[in-house]
Amino acid sequence: MSEQPAPADHARQQLEPAAADAVRAYAAKTRENADQFAAVLEDIAENGLPSVEDCTPWEQLREEHLARLAAQRPAVA
């Protein structure tokens, strides 16, 4: 992404209040996720990797995630 400001001859289109609120909510959730990820990385840097016994296999995580996605999707007749 460019750090340069937009040219002055192009006016920016303002968002509707509901859309602006949705964008702010998405930004807050993204920031929260990034903060959680950064905390995990900092913990790994400080304490090293967790033992294999303390970890969940990726296959199990994948299946749990797919089950959550399937539960969110409306059933097709």
C-alpha cells in the first residue's frame, strides 16, 4: 500500500453511519486478533515452543473448524 496521501482534486466519499460503524467494528476485531497473535509469538520468543503433548494436532483443529463452518451454513434440501 502506498503511504502517499490521495490527490487533493479527488473528494473522498463519506460512508453511511451504519457502514462506518461496521468498518470500525471490523477494524477492532482485526486489531484484537492481531494482538492475540502477537501475544502468542511473544510467549514463544520468551519461553520457547510448547511441548508436543500440550499441542492439538492440526487435523483435529481442521475438523473442528469445518464442523463450525458446516453448522453456520444453512442446510440444503
